[in-house]
Amino acid sequence: CRMLYVMVYKSPELKSMAIAQWTSDVKIDAKRGKIVDRNGNELAVSANVYRIDLDMNTLKRRVEKDAADKVRNLNLNGILISSDTKRYYPNNNFLAQVIGHTNSDGVGLTGVELYYNKELAGTPGRRIAELDRKSKELPYTISEFTKPVDGKDIVLTIDEMIQYFAEKSAEQALKDYNAKAVSITIMNPKNGEILAMANKPDYNPNSPWVDNKSYAELQNIWRNRAVSDTFEPGSIFKVITAQTALETNSVSDNDTFTCNGSITIGNRVIHCWESAGHGVQGFPDIIKNSCNIGFAELGKKIGKEKLNDYIQKFGFGQKTGVDLPGEAKGIVKKTENISDVDLATISFGQTDTVSAVQYLRAFNAVANGGTLITPHVMKEIEHYDENNSKEVIDKKYDLAGNSKKFLDSSKTAKLRSYLERVVTEGSGKGTFIEGYHIAGKTGTAQKAGVGGYQSGKYVSSFAGMAPSNDPKVTILISIDEPDPSTYYASQTAVPTAKQVFTDVLNYLAVKGDIAP
């Protein structure tokens, strides 16, 4: 009976134990695909390292060759050394929150590493080798070997040089204005490509686990604020209100708006930033002067139904679909809940909240003649054939399936001409660059908190496009909590934007079209 029990009932278990004694079963990780910029510059790579196993249990991973050789030379029983890979980020903090990082097993945790983990990871292989009585591999027998399939490469829309310009300006703004955080996003408005996305402060993906930081604190450092954070946009939202007014024929060139410095709606007094008032203005003037009172009246002309309808068409209150993790939806107040006061404040950029990437998608529609395009960082996914010589494109970004025309091209052109006056005559004139038509809008929004708006805490922004008649690039500068002594966008975001535009337009060799 005992023999029957051992030989029949316990046979599968004992056989498994026996095989485990004279074989080693090692998983062979696939080499993770590279992440490169649009010009092939390497941003994340997997280098060849080694792993050391003791009696089939992992002893040490990601070991450099010299250390592996030392262990191999010890000639110890039960020690197995095999190939492995380790993730490296050659540029350290560069583009950190966009690229993201992996864990110790090479699995993406944040950023592109997480979003495209399946494509980057590849398929692991497996090696089952027979061992002698000293647990050393027998050189002439391999029971099973499955070759790993390397991961695919992700080619980003990011331009390394434009990203450098954005990083440099963001770092300078963070320092100069003693800000809590700075985000700069640069896009091609015609195809939705994100050319640069810089967030400061940042971190080094090569060593993301900072000592003495809780996991919540680490996540705060790792997150991509341009995608994950929302804010009341302030006056940059007047671009959306103005375009809506044009689209719905709610305003004409003959309409006038009177600003005496404040307006009373219901039981609330709404103030313009210009306490003395702007007097009587036409439609282009309330844009140039960024007049809150003028936009409160414009919102009333449009009406809450039409305004909210276009806010939805511009994509607010919903995710853009950008191929980065952690995207926020923002908040758009339901039409039935919008009071007369809400209508006024929404019109000039308070109450509703947006993310940077969400706003720039909407702004791009004005820049490109009326098409809403999904922003994206993946240009294409590629790999090489078995001979490692031929590049094979697996997937290109589908522009046609991710764009929708919803604005009148002639009306967007009209608004661009009005926004150009903001740069030549209004609050954005610090962005003016001799020889170029630049259109833009400033915004200085007080931050909301528990119980109302927070004293001395602002988000200063500038959204711009150039050249304004046929924009090649759009830019959004967002400076979170600059020093209260210099918090206006004209003092912070505008000078930053001028530096970015100067660098980018020169790099792209965009010719000026204004005679000196």
C-alpha cells in the first residue's frame, strides 16, 4: 500500500522535485525596446548586463560584466550566470516625466515606459539546462531553449533640441520667479505632435526612488503636471469665449463694450484688472486689453447654452486621449447649474478647470483653422528584422482618425489677427520679436482653495502661436505660484515665452516676414 501511494499518488510531485534537482529553469528577459526622439536620438535604452542565480533562485539582478566575471571565477557549486538587461536614461533628468521609468524588473511604472510597456517589453525566453551532481551545467545537454523576442522601439514626436529649449527656459523661470512649479508644452498645431513637454522640478529616472521620501511624495515628483494637473485658466480662456462668439455670430465689429472698472451681477461685484476701467471698446479691444467686464458682457451675448456647447466641442471636461498616463479631465460646470455670475466668470476664465495639454489642444484648433486634433507623443513604433538591418514600421500615429473639423477657418483667422494685437500692443507685448507675427494671450488666475480664492497664490500663463498667419508651433507656458511680488503673466510667463519663441523659431529656420 505504501509503495502504491509513493509510486502512483505521489509520483507527479516526486517527479517534479527530481527534475528540479537536476535541471535549472531560468527565464531570459527580452531586451526592452528603445525610446528615441523624432531624429533617432536615444532617450531610454537597455544595456547588456548579467544575472546571478543560486540553485534556481534569483540571487542578484542587473549585474555589470566585471562583477559577473568575478563571481564566475569563484567556481562555486550551484551558481548560474546568464545575460540580463538594465534600463538606462542617457540624459538623466531630461524629459523625465514624459519618458517615465521602470521598476527593477524592467516593467514600466510611469510615462511612456508605462503607456507603451506592452510594445517596449517584448516576450521573455526560457532556458532549461541539465545539471551535474555539483549543480553545474552539463555542456552538452540543453533540454529546452526559447529565444526571447526583443521589444519594439518607440519613436517620439519630441524634438530633442526643442525639448532642450523648453527645459532650459522652465528651469530659469522656476528660479527667477521663485515658483512652485513650471510647465512648458510646445506643439505642432497642424498634426497634434508634442515637440516638447518640460516640467520643473523634475527627477532622475535612473534613480527615481529618492531616500526619505514616501511613496505619495515620490508620485508627486514623478507625475507629469502638464497632463495630470488642472487649474482655472484665467484670461487665456478668453480665446475660447471669443472664438465661440464668432462661431455663433453673437458679436459684430460694430458692437461696443463699456468698462468702468467693475460690474454688478446679481449681488456680486466683478472687477476688471484695470480698476480705472477701459472705457468704450470694440470686440478686438476687449481681447487686446483682456477686459473682464467686456468678456462678462460677451458671455451674456453668447448665452450659457451656446457657450457650454462650444466649451464641450473644444474638448474641455473630457480627456484629450493623449498617449500618456494619468490624464485629468478637468471640470466643466453643467449648463443647468450655471448662474448669471457663473456665466460671467466662465467667460473670462474662472470656475471651470483645464489641464495644460487640454487647453493647448483647444488653442491649436484656433491656430490650425478649426480642427480639434488629439495631442500625442508617439510618432511611430518600429523594430528590426532578424538580420538586425532592416527597419520595420509596425505602427504610425493615425492622424485622420484622431481629428475633427468644427470651426470656421475664416473666423479662426480673424481671431488670430486680434490675438496678434495682444503681442504688439497689449499684455503680451513682452513676447514681441522683431520680424515675426506672433499671436497670443496672457492669463493670471488666482488659485481656488477651501473657502474661496487663496491670497498671493496664482497661476500665470501665456499661450502663443507663430507665425500667426500660418502657425508652425504653439506654446503654453504655465507658472504655478510665482513670487507674489511679480505674479502677473506679463512679468513672468511672457518673458519666458519670448525666450522659447526666439530659440524655437531660429532652430526651425522659420523666416520672419516683417520688414525691420
